[in-house]
Amino acid sequence: MQRFEQQTALISGGLGAMGIGIARRLMAEGARVVLGDLPQGAPERLAAAFPDAAGRPAFVSLDVTQASQWEAAVAETIRLHGRIDVLVNNAGVVSTQSVPFDQIDLAEWQRLFAINVDGTFLGVQAGLRAMKAQSGGGAIVNLGSIAGYVGSKEGGAYGSSKSAVRNLTKQAAVSAARMGYNVRVNAVHPGYVWTPLIEQKLIQQFGGKEAAMEAVRGMNPMHHIVGVDDVAAAVAFLASADARMITGADLVIDGGRLIQ
Ligand SMILES: NC(=O)c1ccc[n+]([C@@H]2O[C@H](COP(=O)([O-])OP(=O)(O)OC[C@H]3O[C@@H](n4cnc5c(N)ncnc54)[C@H](O)[C@@H]3O)[C@@H](O)[C@H]2O)c1
């Protein structure tokens, strides 16, 4: 299935585990992909993820907290490929602290909100501005998390930030549709996916890799760990014309964990 033939996608946090998986999926379906991420170590990370230089996506330096860098990244995507059909707001961080809510540092709270919320807000804005101006419109997909649906003992800043991503998605979706922009905005909300983002924390929490993986499996009724490919498939669906009547939606990818 080549749902993204002749289409271009920009993925923020594109050198991370999920970003690479989403890029591979969109490329397999015909997309030209541009990865945006922080510049430190980017050439090495890009080459490691895509050893074949011929099939390597383009890279743009992008700090998602900076509006001017979003403008430049979108402009570079359009300069390279003529248009931007898909924008995935994937860059995100978890807290370095696991502490009860009353002990969250304001600075740490603000760091998470700057990257997870401001970064997504600015990405959505940059996407909307470019996509509304081109024929055919476009689709934006934001990375939330099931952490944005529920409370937790020690994940208050991250959960709160992902909850904000969930509602800003709906605000942008309705506003864009009512304005006649022909741009859809949706969100995916994964449960734990085994990536560097969470790996160390879970190994520490459960005292070893296998114990941690078994604990994560046990958290959901399907007893499998959500894979990067599962998230990539959901992103691809929401970005594709198959979802042409879907906007403002939350697609939860968690093996049934939330609903039990
Ligand atoms: N891994 C999980 O279990 C999980 C679950 C739910 C949601 N998510 C979300 O999925 C997304 C991707 O996570 P991942 O697991 O691939 O993590 P990751 O750490 O592998 O990748 C995150 C990427 O974001 C980049 N990044 C960080 N700050 C940035 C900034 N200011 N500007 C641009 N890029 C920046 C990092 O360099 C990295 O490449 C995040 O939004 C995360 O919150 C992850």
C-alpha cells in the first residue's frame, strides 16, 4: 500500500526510537521524510538508523521549543520536496525525577511543558500555517501518552504535559476545520513502548530488564509490550487519506491497559 506516494512528512524528535520507526513506516508507504531533531550527534544517529545512505531521510536541526526553528524546518521541508503533507509532533521527554506531586521542581515542570507542550503547540502552528496555504491541505499527528489520561504517584509533570497535548490537539482540530483549512489534527496515546525514553527508569524500578519487561507486559490485558511499529502504524493511519473524516481523535495504543 503506497498511501503516501508523492507526499512529504516532517517528524520532530525524528532521531529517537519512535521517530525512526514512524519514518520507516511512512517511507515504506512512499513518503519522502524529513527528520527534525536536536543537532548534537545527529549525523551519527542518522547514519546508525539508516545505514544505507541512498535510503536515508533528510535531517533538519530542530529544537521544538523555538518557534523560529519550526519555521525554518518547515521551510526546509518545502524547499527540499515542494510541500509538507504530514507533520508528526513526536519530540518529547520524560522527567528525570520520579517524585510525588508536592515535590516536583517548578523548573522541571517547566522543562517538560516547554518541550512536550510548547513544542507540540509550535509544531501544530507551523504545520497549520504551511498546510492551509497549499492545495490538498495536510495532516498533523501528535504524540500524547496514556499518562495524560490518568493520575500517578510520581509522574505528575509528564502526565500533565501529555494531557495538555491531548486537548490542544482537539482545539487545533476544531479550529482548523471550522476555518476551512483542510488540515486534520489527531493524537496517538501509547502505553509503555520499550525505548530508551523509559528503559532505564523501568529497569531501575523493577530491578532488572526481564523483570521490568514482564511487569510491563502484565500491565495490559493483551500481555504484550506495545511496539514502535504499533505506534507507527497508528500514526500512518491517522496521517493517511484512510482517516480523511477523522480529526481531533485520540487513538490509544496500549493493549487495553487503560480500559481495564
Ligand atoms: N516510549 C514510550 O513508552 C512512550 C509512551 C507514550 C508516549 N511516548 C512519546 O513518544 C514520543 C517519542 O518517544 P521515544 O520513546 O521515541 O523517546 P526517545 O527519547 O527515543 O526520542 C525522543 C526524541 O526527541 C528528541 N528531543 C528531545 N528534546 C527535543 C527538542 N527540544 N527538540 C527536538 N527534539 C527533541 C530527542 O533528541 C529524541 O531523539 C515522545 O513524545 C514520548 O513522550 C513514548
